[in-house]
Amino acid sequence: MWYKSFVDQLHINSGDKIWLSSELVKIVLKFKKEGRIFDGSALIDAFQNAIGNEGTLILPTFSFEFSNKGVYDVLNTKGTTGALGNIALGRSDFYRTQHPMHSFAVWGKDRELLIGMNNKNSFGIDSPFGYCVGRHVRQIILGTDYVHAMTFIHYAEVVCNVPYRFAKSFSGVYINSQGEKEERTYDYAARKLEIEPREVFNRIGIILEDKSVSKKLNINGLVCYDIDLAASFPIICDDIINNQCRNLYEFNIARERIFHH
């Protein structure tokens, strides 16, 4: 079976904690060319079988309906971070974490821990991003790159208190999994409007690969990455604190003006 063979080549172990990011277009087209229909749920099943009941699987289901339109429904607001996360949300064995802007569909041993997190800030240390460091989560990226998938870098920015972001509060109607509505307020790490950062995360990705913290793989013609997020965290923070984010961003104004403190 293609799905099992694919996951086997990633060398996933029983008990692993996996953050699965994907851009499915290339896989879908590959299947189409071969006269087959891609089944995202079967790929999720293959990851579940590999990590077993002691493992945990999380898929990003980020959405900005709450900040843009002032309403969020845990059960019905679709994620904007790829089809696989929405496939997971449509299954009965996945539950969604609480933050309305940066949520994850979660399955496995640490599910209750993750859905119980009530972090106000998207990237707080009490968030699923903090969990990724504390529990040595592996981020598997399928069919895309660091720029499009490594949202974890924003967590390091918040922890390191970068001068070009600030906690911006958004309030709106929050509809929980029981269908109950309430007014809630959450924070997001917004950027200062006068500073326009352009993400160049592939630079830090190459450094992570050089340090054997990330592995770039080619599996069945698909480029994939396997990142140890806990080990990547101090390397990213070092670039922020000691290198003015040179391997993370290009800015529209001089770095010295941004990092003058």
C-alpha cells in the first residue's frame, strides 16, 4: 500500500509525537497521472498506525475568521492551512485545540492535554507550540518548504520578544464544541505596520539541516522535511537574538533601526 510505504520511509517510531504539515497538490497530481485518486484519510491512518496509541498526531487547522470577521465555530470553521487538516477535522477521532486563530486537529495519547490548553496568545508557552518544544515533537513537512510550513518560528519570535511584533487582542463570538456562544478575547503576535518582514525561512532550514536538526528527504519523488522542533528552537532563537533575524527575514528598513535596543 502506497501510504504505508510512504510513512515507513520517514522512519516514524511507535510513540512519536508528530506535527504533520502538507501541501497535497503534488501528491494529488502524481496520483492522477497514475490513474488513482489520492485518499488523505488513508495517509492520516498510516501515520496513526506508525505512532500507535502511545503517539500523538497534530495537524494545523489555522483560521483567521475570528480576527477578520469576529466569529469562530470550533466544529464548523474550516482551517486555511491545507486540505489534510480539514480532513482530520471531519473525522470523529480528532479533536480541535481551543485557540481560534492557531488551532490543531489532534489525535493520540496527549489529545486531552492539548485540547485542554486555554492559551490566550497564539504562541504562548502554554500553547501547543510550547508543547512542541517540551515534548520533542517532530514536524513532518510534505510537498512544501520551511517558508510555507514552519509557523513554529513565530513561537520563537514571541518567546524572544522580537521588536517588530506585539500582542494584539481580538474579541469576537466563540462557539464551542457544545454549540454554546460566548464573547472571548484572544491575542495574536501582530507585526508593526511600518515594518514589512519578508520570510526567508529556507535559510534557517539549511542551517538546521547542516546541524542535523532537520532532514531533507526525497520520498517517491516528493520532497519532505523531518524537523526536531525542540532542537531547532535554540538555533532559531540564536539567529533572532544574536544575528538580527538574518536567516529568517528581509526587512523593508535597516535592521539596526529595528533592533536598536
